[in-house]
Amino acid sequence: MLYPLIKLITAFIAGLAMGTLTIYDFSKTSDITDWYVVNDGVMGGISRGMLELSAEGHGVFRGTVSLENNGGFSSIRYSLPTQEISGYDYLVLRVKGDAKKYQFRVKSKRSQYYSYVAYFETTGKWETIRIPLKEMYPVFRGYRLDQPNYDGTQLEEVGILIGNKKAEEFRLEIDSIQLESDN
């Protein structure tokens, strides 16, 4: 009789603890060398993007997207140790953008050829963006794949991409990337 009660209490405490998982929290002392840039140069394009730290300690993803030479995107990626994320419902970004549209990308495994994506638009002010994990859908080279949406069980890579089919400068400040549960 006592064992089922202990199991129930343990499950309840685990549910309370689930709350939030920080994937990346930028600060003045962040080592951003684990992040890397992937521009359209992989396809012959000439877009340029970079990630740096601001004086305030925010990540700043900035650059220029060019449509020349079949280009049109810039992205940053961060590979992390395999995270079991069952029980989390949302990706939560704290960002300050430039009133442009960006794409948040995740991979269950780094070796996947495709990413699961969701778009978000920025307002030019600091804001919190909540992306439901179950609404992220698989994409490869800009084309949606005929596969199920992200199951939200495992995470090995996150990224942000800009590619709005126009030449433009961009700047996105990033404070944090977290996972959040409804519990």
C-alpha cells in the first residue's frame, strides 16, 4: 500500500520540477565558440552572418542576406549533448529582433538531414516567443517533408535561420533559449 503512494508522490515532485530547462543562456561570460554559422555559401551564395556577444551579454546574430548566386539565407546552430526532453511542450525564446521573420530549427539527432522548424516574427522590442514543439514540422532545403511533426522526445541541435526571399540586413539579439512544460 505504501509503495504506490511513494510512486505517486515521486511522480508529482518530478512533474513540479519539470517546469523549465535552459538550453542556452547568453551572458557576458558566455563561450559562444560552440555555436557555428552556416550561410548560403554552401550552395554558392554570398550571404554573411555572424554571432557575437553584445556589451550587455546577449547573443547577437547579425549580417546580410544576399540573393546573388542562388543565395538567400544565413543561420546559426548549436549542438548540445543529447537531451531527453519528453514532458516539455514549448521552446521559449527571449529575443529582441528587427521586425523581421526568422525560423527556429531543431534536430532530434545531429545526423538528421532535415530540421524541424517554426517561424516567428519579431517586433523590435524584447519579447518572449513560445513555440509549441508539436507544431514544428520537418523541412529539407526549404521544402516541407511528408513526415510527422516533431515528437519532442530528444534534442541534439538548435538553430536560427533568416531567409525571407529578399536581400536584407538583419540583427537578432538573443537572451535565452529554454524548454517549458505546461505543468
